[in-house]
Amino acid sequence: MSEKFEHFTKFSIADGLEPNEFYFLDDDIKQKLIKLMARISEKSYRRGLQHGSFGIAVVDPAHLRFNISPEYSPLTDIVDKDGNWVNNKESSIDRLKMEYGVLRDIGLDV
């Protein structure tokens, strides 16, 4: 565990990594890795939503899981004035960076 950053704990996604560990990678490779991680994160969330609690989602979790691109991280509990689900089309990369700022610390910020 690195003592340089407090958030490099055993419960962090950065556990076992050093600050700037991936800094040397070409920006194109970093962007591809971030895109891949964002897609994986989004698909994992949707799988959990489909198999977990249905109480919060206003969209069919199976539809979300199999018919909405993992390029997006749509909110699952937002409706328009008529009660229809609204796909806000937030980027899954933006969501990943928001949720896991530690990626910046290990050198995966582009």
C-alpha cells in the first residue's frame, strides 16, 4: 500500500498500485483503457440493477442492460412530465471519472 495517497487503501480500486503507475502509457492507450473500464463498469451496474432491487428503476432493467449502449450511463430513476423514462445519455467515461477519481492518481487521466 502506498502511503503517499490516503485513498490507496485495501478497499480502494487503486489498492496495490503506485501513484502514476500508468503515467508512462501513451494517451491513446490510456483513453482506450478508460473507455473499456467505463463500459465494464456500466454493464456491471446494469447487471446488478437487473438482478437486484426493482423498486428504484423506472426503466426495465433488461432493456437498459441489453438495448442501451454502454457508452452511456443513464439515470434509472428520472421521468419526464408524462412519467416516461428519460435517458440523459451521460457519458459512461464521465461517470467513471466522477466515481473513481483515483484513476487520475495512478496515471490514467487523459
